[in-house]
Amino acid sequence: MKPKFKRVMLKISGEGLAGADGSGIDAEVITKIALQINELHQDGVQICIVAGGGNFFRGAKSVCTGMDRSVADQIGMLATVMNAMALKSALEGLLIPIKVFSGIRVPQVCDDYTFKEASRAMLDGNVLIFAGGTGSPYFTTDTGAALRAIEMHCDILMKATQVDGVYDADPRINPNAERYDTITFSEVLAKHLNVLDMTAVSMAEAADLPVMIFALNGEKSIVDAVYGKEKCTIIKKQ
């Protein structure tokens, strides 16, 4: 079998890197992800990655306790840099060429993001990790992932979550929730299905960038998703 997608944006939540503990970084989880990225890279898939920062800091909760939203979002951006560096270390251990670009300036550990430099690094065969979100507050890492996926001309935005697709209700709460194999961006917006930040949904729809929602579990879930073998939901235009 050949991969279904040549160039992908993989969005991983911060919680997805934390394992069972729900916070911090689980070395075993990071290793499993790195091994799958290595396999895809060897198969010729061009890979971009955005990791959230919720395993270190939840900005929304801090805002509720009185923290300024801009400050909370900046702390969240720094959390994504920490996750990017952990992923970078794991991938470098497998001798994968990799570049980390940040939307906020942290020159000691990341290159500043520019479209020109990121595009060149992609053409040189690097796996790309984008940290620091969009570099501005009030935008989620979902939106950052959609933006970078569009800029990098990715074939699809793949969001790894705790559930295996889009449901009409939370399947972890409602056992009768129905899963969609495919759904349109318009339906996601109209039904307020919280599988992706609404700004990210609108951006992906405008750019005709399909989105895959799949579960980050098992040894091969990312690989299988790229090869079209993983249970998932595809969000697309009509």
C-alpha cells in the first residue's frame, strides 16, 4: 500500500503527550510517536507537526481565575515550545532531519518562523515542528495548525484526539452517540461540534483543506491514519 497523503500536518494535543498522568511529558508516548514519524518519513511522507501545550498549562482555566488572557496565551505558547523540544529530541535520537520553527521568539532553542525558511527546510527533507502557535494571543493551537498546514500546502490536517472521529455527542459520556465517517465543514459549524476550534474550521473550509479526526492510541495509529487504515472522520467541503 502507498500512503494516502504526501504531505500532512499532524496536530497533537498537549494532553496526548502526557500519557495516563494527564500532565507533563510521558517518555514512552513520545517514543511511540517518534517511531511512527520515522516510519512515515522513511516512506517518503512529508510531515509537519503542531503540539498543544495543555499538558503544562491551560490558559482558559487561568483566565477564569483572573489572569489576563494575553498573558495566559503567551504562557501557553511557551508550553508548546517545551513540547516541540521534547519531540525534537526524540526524533533526533532516530537520526531524522528536523527543524523547529516558533511563532514567538526563542532564538536559543528554535528558529523564528518564516514561510521562506520553513518551505526551504521542507524541500530539504526535514520534518517540521511548529511551536508558539500563531505568535499572537487569542488564537488556539488548532488555528495555528490550520494556518501552518495551509501555508505549507499540506494535503490534510490530521488531528489526533482521545476519540476515533466526530460524534453528534461526546461518546465518553453518551454511549449512544453516533459517529460520522464524513461530515462537511458547514455541518460542523452549524451543529457546534467541538472537535476543532471554529476559527480553524473556517480557515480549513476557505482553503479547501480536509481535516481528519482520529484517535491517538496503539503502536501504529498515526501510520495507519496516513495509510487510510485507521477509523476516523474526514471533514471536508460538499
